[in-house]
Amino acid sequence: MTTDAMTIKEKKLKNLRKILWICSASFSALILLFTVPFYVLVEMSGFMDNANVPKLPAWPLFIMSQVLGIILIGAVCLVIYHIFKYRIDKKDDSLFL
């Protein structure tokens, strides 16, 4: 009987991991897809600017923001996984109550 409970628990955690990996990958891809055109627009606006202001390259800021966004998404997915794992380990039938 305990082996059945372990396999059900493992199946639930495996499915949860799969869902969270898909969510993490899709949100990370969205971050990359939306920030790259914005980066190009910011760099193109530098060519149109006539002011004699010293220009700092914008690419380090964009790379850092992308990496931090992806790390944040991964951390949120990891926290969600550990919350569900804790609730399943507790053998609580009502996960959300």
C-alpha cells in the first residue's frame, strides 16, 4: 500500500515539475522575445539623437535585466514546486484549503 502511495506522489511531483519547466521556459522565451526589439529601438534612438551627451552602452542593462528576470521566474517556479511537495508530503487531501 505504501508503494502505491509513493508512485502516486511521484507521478504528481513529476507532472508538476513538467508543468513548471514549461511555464519557466515559456516565460523566459517571452522575456527574450520582448526585450530584444526594445533593445534595438533604444539603440536606434541613439543614432537619431543630436545632443552631445556621452552615451553609455545599453546592452549590459538589457542583459542583466533579462538574466534577473529569468532567475526570478525560476525562483518562483521552484518555490511553487516546494510548496506543493510539502503539501503532498504532509498527505493533505485538500491542497488549497
